[in-house]
Amino acid sequence: MWGLLPAAIAQNREAPPHPELRQRSIPEDVDWAKPIYQTAFDDPGELTNWQLEGGKRAGIENGKFILEDASRENHLVCWLKQEVPADFLLEFKMRPKDRKEGLAIAFFSARGLNGESIFDPKLKPRTGAYPQYNRGDLNAYHVSYWKGGDNTPNLRKSAGFHLVAQGVNLVKDATADAFQTIRVYERGGKIRLMVDDVVGLAWDGDSQSFGPVLGSGWIARRQMGPTVRCEYDDLKIYPLKAESPGAGVGAGGAAAGTLPAPQAPKVVRFKDNPIIRHEMLPGPAGTNICYPSMIRVPSWLPNPLGKYYLYFADHKGTYVRLAYANHVEGPWTIY
């Protein structure tokens, strides 16, 4: 098997670029209204849904999920404990500490070689070293959606270290403070990596190339030691709709004009109301607070004061005030 691997890699590298590379794409068969899992990392208790292998730490700070490596030689893998179906779309935002150095990978469709859960105690212990994941007792897809410098993103299939596709690096040139939206789409072996709705890697797999198409399993985020630190936010996993003629990715890789279906709003009244009170403001300025407008701070805003901004005024005031917080329920701070 290993004797054939270099030839397979060489053949893959000589293949022409996939026609969907660098094309805008919003898959049209995603069931946007029914996420399987979603989190904005506002609650520190969210950490209980993840399991860290290797690395220095996983934490939640200011509404962001933080993964840190202990050293350049200390790598990590962080698994979501919830199983994910075979066909899905994974979406999250990420911002590396240094875009010119590091490597971040998404594992998906991961299982033991005999179909076990990746948490099955019969499997060998794992501590973040890459051979434990690509030459150990796991089957999985690995997509390196960001590699520091001019390195090319790869899609690999394990067990084994099979390079099945290469793409273009769409993360390295973004501004240092920008969060980018990463999407990984998989349906029956068709795999797409998208960065800010642009296809960065595409592979149309089948049961003949490097073994059978992988099915349901677990996802993880991997960081190599030189990454040092990376921030993540707004992670969501969506199921795909039942396949039908024309389903999947639209012509040219894009679903022109297709936007996520609107979701019904959920209204919750906090037990501690109101969130802005008159004693938080000096003098008479807070006696008649009104006209509130709250936003979630966009990822492109540098050095935000918090995750949420609330603009408001006094009914008879002459100016607009700003409050900020990392959680909708507060505590809120007046700017």
C-alpha cells in the first residue's frame, strides 16, 4: 500500500484545478432552519461539550472559544462530543494569532476502524500527535483549511495518509484582526471547503478512490504547535435536505441568489430586568430610558469592547448612549 502512495500523490498534484475553486458558493441543499448543533460560545459551560487531546488549554473568553498550544512541538485536537450525520455542513468563524505561521485542520466523519465511537475506550490513547490520527485506529477526512505562509490546503483521507485533493489558501491574506467564516460541506463523498463563501478546496470522492466513502461520525478542530493560539466563534452544524434533482451545490459551485431560510425568532424574557437601569447613568439622564437598539458586534470591527453593543437614549435626552457586554443578559457596562 505504501509503495503506491507517492504515485497516487503525484497523480493528484498533476490533475487540473477543480472548476469550482475560487467560485462563490452557498450550497442550496442545506436545511438552515434545523441546525443539529449551534453555539455562540457565550456560556463557559459550553466547554463540557468538547474534549481536548494534547495542547495547553481550551477555554471560553469574551464569547470566543480559545485553543492554545503549549509549544511548537505540542499539537492539539479538540473533539465535539456530539455525533454528526454523514451529510452535513459545518460552519464556524476563526481568527489565528499569526496568519503567517501555523496550521489548522478540521477532522470530520471520524470513527474507529471498526465503526466505533472515537471515544470508545478500546481505541488507543491520543495526545495530539498527528500519526495517532492518520496512521492509527481511526477513519476520518482531514481538511487543512489554513496553513501559514504560501502553503496549500490539503484534503486527506485516513486511515493512511492519502492526499486526495489540494486547494487554494484563502485565509492567509486576510487582515490580522479579521474573523473569517469557514464552511465544510460533505454529501456522499462530495466535499467542499469554503472561506467567506468562496470555494477553497473541492473533491468529488467515490467508493473507488482510497476506500469507501466515510459516513456519520465526529468532528474536531486540530491545531499544530506553531499556531500557538486561535479564536473560534459561532459554530453551527446543519443537516442536508433529502437529495433531489438539482440539489447540492448550484451551477458553477454556487447557488446564485440562494440565502439561508429565515428562522422563527425566539423571544425570552430575562428574570433580571431591565438590563439597563437608571442608577447606571449619572443625574437625570437615565430616568426615561428608551429607543434601545442592540447589535452583535461584527467580526470585522477591531478591538471590540464586548460581543454585544446596545445603543439607547433618554426620552428627553440630547445624545445616544452606548452599553456593551459579552452576554445578552449582561452585565452591561456604560461606555
